[in-house]
Amino acid sequence: MAGWDSLQRLVKEEVIQRRDEGCNTEGFIEKIEAAGNDREQLMAIYEQLMRLPIRPDFPFVEPSELEEIRKKRPEGPRVLHPQHSESVWRDKFYGAWLGRSVGCALGKPLEQWEYMAGSFGNPGWKNVQLWFQGADAWPITTYVPAQSRAQKEVGLKIANVSPKSLRENIRYMESDDDIRYTVLGLIMLEEKGLEWDSWDVGLLWHRVLSYSQVCTAETQAYLNFAQVTSHLNNLLKNEGNARNSDWEQQKDWVRTYLNPYREWIGAQIRADGLAYGAAGKPELAAELAWRDASFSHVKNGIYGEMFVAAMIAAAFSERDPERIVEIGLSEIPAASRLAKDVREAVAIARSTKDQVELVDRIWEAFKHYNPVHTNNNAALVAASLIFGQGDFEKSITTAVLGGWDTDCNGATVGSIMGAMLGAEAIPSSWTAPLNDILYAEINGFHPIPISECAARSFEVFKKLNPDSCC
């Protein structure tokens, strides 16, 4: 059933999704308009869309299953061998959690349509710049100011759902889905170690998350999983016997049925808590990301989480952002749309030393995607890492300045940079306002010290990698 949006809107989004996947969708929007809100007609159109073949001249090869993905990826290191003392490891884990929180908090008040999609004739990045300029806070060196002359002069506003992340108010990392999924990754590894798959993801979501805490692709998968497990309450009470033997056949329906968001950014923001447990092992991190993403996403939606997870795992060992991006690319199909887009973003980042020029060129190259699609946001993340040249502030502010999914991109870049540099190297001007506290709206994590989350991730890492640490 429709969940995140009306059925008509879902079917319209499916036209875009099928087109992006390489199908000929000509005439379908007109059919949908003619159908109005007639459910029977809309479902008939939807079924036609889902049966469309991929064009024979489609240049991309994009499997969704792990073994096929691995056959299509380029060469990579798979396992790195970082040699850190225990104190350095702990600093890096704390840096990863802190960096993710900082980047998320920076972008959170800008998760507003004016900055995500653009408005008033401006691209989103320009509106971000105008807000900071109007607050006499340009270039970006601090959290988002509550007031700006751009409100009166341009008509801009900031997200009213994030008052605790504004420069004047910030005292902790306020609740956000980007942090919530990081917590879920930690919970999964604490409870299951490496013995879990996408079925367990569904069970965990229904146990820990409310319906109001999921969005787009996650909403549709959440609903579909509930339908597959119609006796869900009994299953959760008897989790050891809950697995349905037909899950491998059912999971594709769960992640695709009425889910035109299956290549959007939702999976990409779920990588971190899992990747921390695979620090120094990009292949393992990508596999854990695949298990998680395949519950709700396909193709490039899955690749986004695998790409980010591999970069995070690599960042615990590598200090060269270009090398980190390269390792991320080594875990996804070379002939995918995401790999092509990231390579293009890398080329843009290498060719400019000006932050505004960079985000402008990235925006123009990838603005054809929805503001919360995987590919444009992953491209901006990669470009920000390379442009930042190892500077934490430069990297996260570039990611947030770029617009689109501002808090997601700030969080991802912050996580990678924090793992690379360690907590002690992150400027205190960014970390001190958080007071080492986050709120996740999850039992036991609301509130919790960020340092405790980091310590628990480190303990999980040691348990899963007894030969890799200290």
C-alpha cells in the first residue's frame, strides 16, 4: 500500500525510477494524469511500468546481489592493515562519531527545500551561501546562524524543526535519522555480530523504530515487511524461529513494491555504525552495507551505502582522501551510474581550488537527480573529501554548502574525516558545543554520551576483529 505519499505520486516517481534504470517510459506520465486518483487504473499502470524491459543500448551494468556486484567491481585492497595503539584506535572511533554528529548538526537546519532544490531563481548552494553572508558568517566556520538578512532580502528561511542545531542554541546533537541509523548499526553488531542479513534488519526496525521515524524508501520497505510478516508481533516474541524460508524470494518484493525511492539516499546514511565495526576492512564494511541496504534499496541505492561504508573503513587506515575515495569505488560495479558520477565529481574536485566554483560545478553536473537521490549526494561527498585535502572544516563545510541533502552529506563527510584524523584533531569550535551528548529517540540512546557510543563501537570492533587491534 502507499505509505510515504499518495499512490498517484508514487507511480509518477516510478516513471522517473524506471527511466533511470534504463527503460523507455515515454507516455506514462500522460497515462497517470488521465487516471487521476483511480486506484485500479493507477495500479494497472504501475504493473506495466514494473514489467518494462531495460533498453538494449543502456550502457550500465547494475546488479543488486552481492556476488554479482563483486564480479563487476574493480581491483581493490579489500583488507588494510592499520597498526595503531589502543589510544589511537579509541581516538579514531570517537572522531568518527563526533565528526558525524558535527557534520549532521551543521547541515540539519538547512534541510529545507530552498537549500535542497533551490528557489528564488538560485541553486540550493547559492541560498546556503546567501544565508551565511546575510548573517555575517561567511565563509562557513560555525553552525547555522538563527537570523540572516537573507530572510528579508531574499525570502529564505531555515528548517523550523531543528532549533537545537542553530549556532545560538546548540548544546548537544539533537535527534536525527542520520544519527539514529548509526545507533541502529551499533545495536545490530552488538546483538548479532556478523550473523545477520536483511531479514534481521526488518526485525530490528520494527522493534526499535516507529513508523514516523522512517522516510521514503524506508517507509515503503517498513510497510512491505509488515505485510510479509503478517503475524509480526508473534514473530518478534520468537525471533529465533521467525525467519521465513522464502525470504530470499520475498525480499525483492519488500524493497521494490511501490518503492520508487529505492535508489535514493536512505541506505547511504545507514552505513556508519556498521562500517565502524569493520574498520580497516573495506570489503567487509561494504558487505555489511549490502546486507543492510538490500532490505530497502536496489542497484545504486545499495552501491551508495557500500561506497560510503568502504570509505569509512578505509579512513581508519588511510590519510589520503583521494585514496579513500578510490577504495570506496573499488567495492561497487565499475560500470554503474554511481561509479561514473563519482569519477566525474572527482575530476571536478581536482580541477578547482575555489569552494564556490566547486559546488557550482557539482550542482550543474548532477542537478537532474532528485535532491535526495544517492548519486548526486555521493558525488558531492566524494568531491568534498578531495577538495578538503584532509582539512576537517573545509571538507564538512563544502559538503553542506553544496545543498541537496545537507545534513546527510555533512554527517557522512564528518564521519570519514573524523575516522581519518581522530577526535583530538577536530577543531574544538565544532565539537565543544555538542558537549559530548546525542539524542537518538531510541531507548538507551536518548540521551547518551557520544564518547560512550564510540567506546561501544570500539568494543564491537575488537570482538569482530580480534587480530586487528592493539
